[in-house]
Amino acid sequence: MRRDATNNRERIVAAAEEVFAERGPAGTLEDVANAAGVGPATLYRRFANKDALVEEVLTGFFQRLIDAAEAAMAGPPDAGVEVFLRTVGVELAEKRGLSAPIWGELAPGLLVERLRGLCAKLLIRAQGAGSVSEDVTPDDIAAAVWALRGVIHSERTDPSRHGRDLWQRHLETILRGFRNAS
């Protein structure tokens, strides 16, 4: 691919992430083309349709979550779950429109499964270090992410109702429940 074509593609993907993160499925390809500073024909030369572009954006989003999980794996075992969940909270808060249920089948299944596997490893390490209760399961980690996503979306629909960072307070409650009581 020529350098200008590569640059256009990168601009389109970056613009699409911004548009879809803000507007979710309501974001249009026209919105993306305008945000990227390219014409619709340039966008369609790179991506056949909205689904193809959304898949590209979601792949990048989930890859960042995988990178966060891997970074948490490199840190102290007793802090990995907490570090990961805080990072996920920030990503979800900043990119609300990219959360998986909104897009359904367009979420990259292989990356989602890889992320689940890393979360399970983080949990096993934390339990081995004694910082997370043995009765916490990988499904509890997934449920914590779903809960954060729900709280973050409720903040968006009515920010005055809860304050700006309700998700952080909710995460503290979740983490207290995960901690080993002994």
C-alpha cells in the first residue's frame, strides 16, 4: 500500500474510533469520513462497509485491553486484578460506544476469548498471592466488567444523577468483595 493510502487508512480508523466511541452505532460512515478529513470514496476504498470498519476499530480496542491484561500480568500478582479492572474502567469510560454488547457479533471473538483467558490467569495469580478470595471466579471478573460498563452507561444518560465517577466508587465496592477476608 502506498504511504498516502496507509496514512488515509490510519486516519480513518482513528476517526472511526472517536466517532463510534462517542456515538456508538449511531455514528455513520459520513461522520467518520468527515472526522478523518477524507471523502466517502476514500473511506469505501479502504472499508467495504460500516461493519468492516467497526470490526477494525473493535479489534484495536480489545487489543488494548489485552495489552492492559498483559501489563498487569507483568506486575505484582496481588495487584493484577485490580490494575486490570481499573484500566478497563478507564477505557470503557473514555470509549463508551465501543463496549461489546452494543456491537454484538462484530466484537472480535478470538480477542475476547484471549482476554478472558488472561483474566483467568490474573485471578489465579492474585488468589495464589492471597489477595483475592478463592471463591472468586473468572465469571466474577467478567461480571465486574459488565457492571462497570452498565454504571458507565448510566452516567452517560444522566451524569447529574450520580456524579462523574460513579464507576470508580462501584469498582471499589467490587474489589472489596473480591478481597480475601483473612
